[in-house]
Amino acid sequence: MTSPQATALWQHPGVTTAPPGPGLLRAAARNNAEWCAAVCGGGRFSASLWSSRRRTPPLYPDAVTLTPRASAAEVLAGVDTAAPGCSVKDSFASLDLGPAGFEVLFEAGWIHRPAGAAAPAGGGGRLEWDEVEGPGELAAWEAAWGDGESRGLFHAGLLREGIVFLAGRDGGRITAGAVLGTGGGVVGVSNVFAATPDDADEAWAAALDASARHWPRLPLVGYEHGEDLAAPLRAGFTPIGPLRVWLHTA
């Protein structure tokens, strides 16, 4: 059952929640799981779960549920809780992992934008946008994304058809960005970062433009929480459902 706290996080005042289309939430979860699998270099898919027995990199979960029917027992059977840091993305906010030694790390909301929807008014911004090419540019993108504290998380194998890293440059220096990846019949927008709120609006607009250019017939999905949800709502995304991330702390 979805908690009132989770609902409050993904429903903003004045925003009408779109009823999910058939399989839309499942498509969003599958898309995110495929992105996690690509970053983490493997893992295992079942009908209701993606999971990794090996500890995943920082900020990436050890499991992502693919349907609301995924059980706590199935999740726990697919991950390693002996080593510290195990986390689970509960894509439908439907699990209770507390008895297994987990605590809720954060709650967020899935968002959706239909394919072909009109772009928000406003026009261009101050940044120059392009797509990352080559390991050197990818390393510079990661350094900007992680404020210089992340290195080697995004490997060169991610620079393939189906995944696009967008870089917003201010005088040649990367100060904003986003990632787009296909999977599940949708385009997932993730890892959006920006130096200012205006640059965040630019980042989401650049994501819309790149998606329309590469995959004009696919809808867009993603998830955000807290203050980071405001920019995609301004870009025309609609909340469609809550999720939780659990962290093993026992």
C-alpha cells in the first residue's frame, strides 16, 4: 500500500495525476532496470525483478522490481545483504522490507510525457548542447555530474545506440547534462544535473529535443523527488505513481 508520505512527494499542488496507461509504470520500471543493468555490467532479469548478486556501484540499486507483484522474499533471494550497502528500488512502493533490516532511503515519483507532445514555450537558453562522444568526453561529463567526486562509473560501453549522454556547456565547460536510454518501449530520462534552476529547465528541454530527434514515436519517462521534480513538471511531464528506494542498514 502506498504511504501518505510517498503520495505527498510525487503529487505537487495544482498538478493533476495522469492515470497510467496499460503497462506504463511497468515500462518505466523496465526502462530503469535496463539502465541500471547497463551501468552495473550485468545482473539477472526475471519476470518480476532485475537483481545483482554482486554489490552494485554507488547510487545504483542491487535490485529493481518490475511488477507490483514482486515479493519481498523474491527480492531478498536475489541480492546480497551480508556486505554493507545493499539497496532496492521498489518501483511500485508496494514492498515492506523493514523486517529484513531495510529502511526507506527516499521516496520519489515516476513521471511521463507523451510522444509528440508540444515543447514548452520559452525558446533557447544560454548553454550550448551536444551529445557526448568518446571516453574522454564521457569522463569529463561524469566529473561534472559528480562534482569531481565520481570517476569510472560510466564506462565507454554505454556510448552505444540506445543511450545518449547530453552535455550543456558554458564556455566549453560542462555545467549541465542528462542521459536518455531506450528500453521497455519508452525513453528514460535520468541523471539530470544543472548548476542553476534555469539550467535545469534547459537540461529537460534538451532531453525533449534529443528524444524527439532520435525516437520521435516513443513516450518519455523518468523519476524525480523533492525540489528536482519541479523542472520536469514545467517541461510538461506528469506524475504517474510513487516509488521507494530501500537501504539495508541492519
